[in-house]
Amino acid sequence: MTIAYLNGEFLPLADAKIPVLDRGFIFGDGIYEVIPVYHGKLFQAQEHLQRLENSLEKINLVNPYARATWLELINTLIAHNQGGSQIIYVQVTRGVAKRQHHFPENTTPTVLMTSSPFTEPNKVTEGYHVITRPDIRWLNCDIKSIALLGNVLLRQEAIANQAKETILIRDGYLTEGAATNVFVVLQGIVFTPPKNNLILPGITRDVLVKVLHDANIPCQETAVSEAQLRTADEIWLTSTSLEVAPITRLDNQIVGTGKVGAVWSTAWDLLQRYKQQILQAN
Ligand code: PMP
């Protein structure tokens, strides 16, 4: 049985209920975080909790728990769900209040945490297809907001076009995917858009930038134009669940050689090695 955490209580997921006037339901007034667990061990927990704290601060929601309490609660949830590999979903909303846009006073935030099974990705031999669309989202994409309608509509376009992901373009520049960050390789140099208000600061993105730097593979966090995207030798997606995935078709055009890239293969191996090191040390 899947166990969830809701407002101080561990209970079967099916029994976890929230009132309809929760501001998360009414306004999408809340934030979330997604943390991977490999064989019972959290990966990059501090980084994920830091991003959770940043998101809360950016929406003026007081963090309901100290960092140590978050860790304790999450580890208890992992144990309740039999250890193993899981994805922990954490959501905090501004709580239950009369429906009015402005912040309610003295309202307790709603805290929900769930666990779902995580099948670690394998190193693929075939790349994925992606499409591009204009980035129709708001200008605070650095907040991991639960209001994901833009992302939902954009990802659905990918599915409707038999693609893995929709890569987004704003004002002639690459931002990110509907639920992923994007890397491109041009003449042996790896590029990924800089962290600003136009993208989510992906934890996998940061790990990949670090392992590339440590391995002396040139990697620049600089703006990537649509033209650079369309002429890239390699394109990769990163996310907690995908880790780093190769793209071989962009809007039905072949990327590079049409095969998974050599730099991607190295990046994949570096990421796996780093993950193993960190998990062994924990
Ligand atoms: N960008 C967006 C919009 C996302 O929703 C996500 C998370 N799925 C990512 C990037 C990747 O972030 P992370 O590596 O922390 O999973």
C-alpha cells in the first residue's frame, strides 16, 4: 500500500484528502519539489530542499518546516514505502481559506508528500524525438509552481506529435523543455541556457554542468539561439526522471548524425559515476 504524508500524518494515499477550498486547488497557489531516491537513498537532497526553500520564499509562503525536519519526514516516508527506488513528490500550498485572490491571514499551509516507484533509466541506443513551440509561460519559471497549465499544454503537444518533449523558444532563444532542461553541443562545446527567471534551475542540469567541468569538457552556461539549436551536433534533455537523454530529431529534422552523440555518451557515464559516488558516500 502506498503511504502518503499529509499535514503531520502518514496515511494510505487513498485516504489523503484535502478540502475543496485549498488554495492549491482553487488558484494553483503553491509550489512543489520532486526528489529521487535510489535504492532507499536520497540523491541531491540538500539541493532539492534548497530549491524548495527558494520557491517558498519567492511566493512569500513561510517554510512550514526546518531543513532537518523535512529530511526526517521524507526519510520516514521512504521507509513507509519499503525503501527501494522512488520518486518523492512534495507539495506546499497556501492552505484552506475563503476564496479571494489576496493572501489569507493566519492560514496553515497544506503539506502533501507522496511516493511513486522509480524505474531508473537505462543508457539508450536510440535517441528521442522532440518538437519546438513558443514559450507561452509566465516570466517566473524559476519558481517550481504547481500552476503548470502552460507546461501541461506544451507537453501534450509533444504527445500529440509522437514526440518525447516540447522544447521552448522565447524571443529567438532556447529556454527549456516543458518539464526538462536542455543542453546542446556545437563543435565539441556544450551549451545550456543560464539560470534566470526564464527556466527552472534543474538539479540534474546543475549536476551535469559540474561533472562536465570536473572532466574538463567545455561547458558554457550561455544563451542558445534558435539557430544554434537547429544546427546543433547533439541535443540532450535533463530531468530527475530522465537523467540525461539524447535527442536525435527536432521538428522532424535529424540532429547531427541522427545517432546518439559521443559527447552525450560520455556525459551519461560521468553522471552515473557521480551518482554512484554520492550514493555510496551517503
Ligand atoms: N524544467 C522544468 C520546467 C521542469 O518541470 C523540470 C522538472 N521536471 C526540469 C526543468 C528539470 O529539473 P530537475 O532536473 O530538477 O528534475
